[in-house]
Amino acid sequence: MKTDDLIELLAEDATPQWPFRRLFDIALLAAVAACAVAFFATIGPRPDFAHAAETVRFPFKFVVTLTLATGAVGLSLAMARPGVRTGPWLWLLAAAPLLLLAGVAAELAVVPREAWMTRLVGHNSAFCLRVIPLLAVAPLACFLLVLRRGAPAHAGRAGALAGLAAGGIAATFYAAHCPDDSPLFVAVWYSVAIAIVTAAGYLGGRRLLAW
């Protein structure tokens, strides 16, 4: 090898790479932006959004989905780098189902027993199961792509967290459209839809993130 060629190769190796955290932040912004574009280009917010925002059940959906999405995103970032402590992200992620269980308990306490099944089934269960995974496709792709630049110790687990984060983001947007505000509906159908995305993330992670 000629000396000039060697110097050129060394210079290329010395070119500073973007920090992983910056790449992750870009991927997160891209994930949210892609989900927002898909949401507003297809279903959009419900017509009575402003009125619904004055109730209790409608904003509560966002409390649950945003808590889930934030915890999953933070935990994904932590697990992408070996030796990084999960810190509060695991606790934040665990808070989402606890909040939802509290909402379900409150719903069962204030709604007559004969109305429980009606609230649980809702009006858009099948639509929910389709739309949340579809809205999550682009965010999941963004997370899996950036995690390939990291070094997750457990590929499947990292992929599942990416799916959980993507599902949480998609569910947050879908909640703005969904007319079913009961925590019973959210606990069943949102959870199933997010679980589908999490499973897809797990499979994608095992395929794409393994060392």
C-alpha cells in the first residue's frame, strides 16, 4: 500500500462520528414526525376534540400512553449502550399499567355493572387494532435503524422496547381520534394493539440487532 493511500485511510478512520445520543434523538424526532404525518393524512383528530378535552376520561388516555411511550423510549436508549443504568425509565414504564389499572378501578366503581361490557367493547375495537400498528410502522423502523448503531446486549429485548415505544407513540396519536374514552376500552384494545407492535419489534430486533 502506498503511503498516500495509508494516510487517506487513517484520515477516514479518524473522522468523528455523530454521538449515538444525537442519532437517537434524531430518530425519535423522525418517529414522531412520521407518525404525525400518517395520522393527520389519514384519520385526524375527532371532531369534538375540544369538548372531549374538558372531560376526565379523554385526557387520561394521553396520560397513560405518554407515560408508556416516554418510559419505553428512555429505556430503549439506556439498553442500547452496555453498562448504562436504566435509572428512572423502568419505573416510569411500570407506572403506565399501574395508572391504567387505577383508571379501570375507578371506572368500575362509577359505572353500573350492566354497562361494563358495553364500555369495554366500545365502538371501534377492530379499527383500533388495525390503526395503532399501522401508525407504529414508521416509528418502529426509525428506532430499529438507530439501535443498529448502538450495542444492545439483548437484541430481542431491545427490539421489543423499540416496539413498545413505537406502539406508545402511535397510541398517543390514535387516542386523539378514538371516540372510546373508557379506561376499560383502553386497557383491552390499546394494550392488544401495542402488544402486536411490541411482538413485531421483538422479531425485528432479533433479526436486525444481533451482534
